[in-house]
Amino acid sequence: MTTTPSPTRLIVLRGNSAGGKSSVAAGLRARYGRGIALVSQDILRREVLRERDVPGAANIGLIDLTVRHALEHGFHTVLEGILYVSHYGDMLAGLLADYGDRAHCFYLDVPFEDTLARHATKPIADEVTEAELRSWYRPLDLLPGGVETVVPASSTLPETIDQVMRASGLDVQVGSGD
């Protein structure tokens, strides 16, 4: 008997700097196994293109293409980043329109004080000042239409991973090892 693979899922993890997005993405992949592509705004914007986060920047299209490529080639895809609505909203709306009920969005809501404390533990803590973090911080920068599940700062990493796995349906699928 041949089984048809389930359609790929898009999971969008948004929120402020040091909100836990990368940790949740890594946890999803560790829990699920092979078959999940991680698309990081920071990697594509800062490392691949080395550009500033401004409206209309080249990274926006590169993120869109990368996400679509991974999904169309059979990978569940986790897109994670600050992804300001003012800069990335149109691109995200296009992805959500095209992938419909296969797309699941989460906004990790972390107060600025927690952002500061978490940032202090990161390798780049000495490179990014409190003033820079404050200038980047946008409280509840939610996509229009209530499409995001807001995850409060009180949610632990394992709880958040569980919530995303359940909501996206990845908890009933099995990845293939490491």
C-alpha cells in the first residue's frame, strides 16, 4: 500500500529580539527530526546579504523564495525572525494566502525587560546596546486579521514547542531521525 505524504506545513515564528524564536525553531527540528527546513531572517539578511532591515530590502524576496522552495520540495518550513509587519507584512500575507490552512503563525510576546535579560546571555551581547534593542522593540507587532497565536513570555520553551507542534499538526507526523 502506498501512502500519500501529508502536505508540508509553514510555521512562522515572530517576535522581538531575544524572544526565543531561534530556540523554538531548533526545538521543533530536534523534536520532529529530518524534514524541517529552518529559514532564519537573521541568516539571510545579516549573513548572506549583509543588509540593513529596511522596507523593500532584497532579503524580503530571498526569504519568500527560500520558504516557497523548501515547502514545494517537501520540507515543513519554519520561518523565524523579528519580521516587522511594516517591512515583511506583504510578503507574509502572500505566503499565508498561498499556503492557507497549511500555515501557522506564532508571535512570541516578551516584555522589553525580559528581552534585555535574555540578550545579556547571547554571544552578541557586547555588540548590541540597550539603546539599539530599544529602537528595534515593537510591542505586539501583530499581523492583521488575528492570524497569529500570541505566546506569552510565561510559556516555557518545552510548552511553546508542544503548542506549535500541536497547532501545526506536526505532532501527529513522524520525521525521519536526527
